[in-house]
Amino acid sequence: MTDPSTTTLVRDFASGRREAFRALYARVAPKLFVWCALRIPPPLQVRIDPEDLMQEIWLRSVRAMPRFDRSVAAFRAWLFGIAAKTLAETLRHLNVRRREREPGALDLDGLPAEVTSVLGEVARREQTANLIAACRELPDEERSLLIYRGIEELPHAEVARLLGVTPEAAEMRWRRLASRLRSAWSAAGLDEA
């Protein structure tokens, strides 16, 4: 028996089938965690925990899932759209809090226990930490390429537009980068994610 598609899991979960929750979360959590770890600006990494950010993104996604429309966007594009908005709000909130001299915090109330247990598995993986460390050492353009193509799974044409290169150049650069990172990517469990 083959695993259900991400779209099927989203549909099943949105229609009330709670058993689809864990499978969907396990499928998207690894890449979402790496995205969070790489997208938080280095000076703010001591104030924003990637796990907390990921939980907030997932909570918002779960709340919005009944409104997800496959005909408008693919699930990953929709999810990373929520992720980008959540990160931007978090950064704005930190900036306001810093000016007010109040400690910053993310709202994680109501997060299902299943999320935190799966998240713990993802975050504790030494291989994931090693991958994130290696990605942080990449030059800016390669790190952006990894985020856009490897994690957000944007098409080469969109990646090319974002990087200011031709689609062919974006594809060639992605193949080279993916080849260099293949073993670390696989060890972190992101092949299937």
C-alpha cells in the first residue's frame, strides 16, 4: 500500500479525520523546521527559537486548513506563505517589544500535544542540527536557493526570478547544490519530506 499524498492527508484532516494529522505533520515538519532555522536572522536566533516559530506556523496552518483550496495553490506554497507571514509578524512583534522593553513570546496556547512530541523528534535529531549548521555556512545565494527550491519547492522559473538568473542557471545551480548536500539532507530525513 502506498502512502497517501499530501493533498489527501490535508483533505482527510480538514474533513475531521484526526488520524491524518500525525502523518501530515510528520511529512511537513522536517522541512518546516529547517526553513525556520534558516529564515530567522542570525542576530535574532537567541530571541526566536525555531521550534517555537514552527509550532506557531503549524498552529495557524491547522486553524486555516479548512479554507485550504488546492485549486488556488499547492499545499507547500500555501504552508510556506503562512510561514513567511508568521515570521514577519514575529519579527515586527519583537521589534515593538524591544522598543517597549518587554520580553517577546510567541502564542502557542492550544497546540495539540501530538505536535510537540513529533517536533521534539525533529528538533533533537543531531543530523538535522548538522544540516542546519552546514546550511548556515553556505553563501547567501546558495542558502536562498536551498530555501526556495529545496524546502519551499518553488519551480525553477520562480527561483530564477527571485535570484535574478535564468531558469537554466537556477536549475544547474540547484543540481550542484543538491548533489553536495545530498548525504546531509538524507541523514536529516528530508528526502521524503
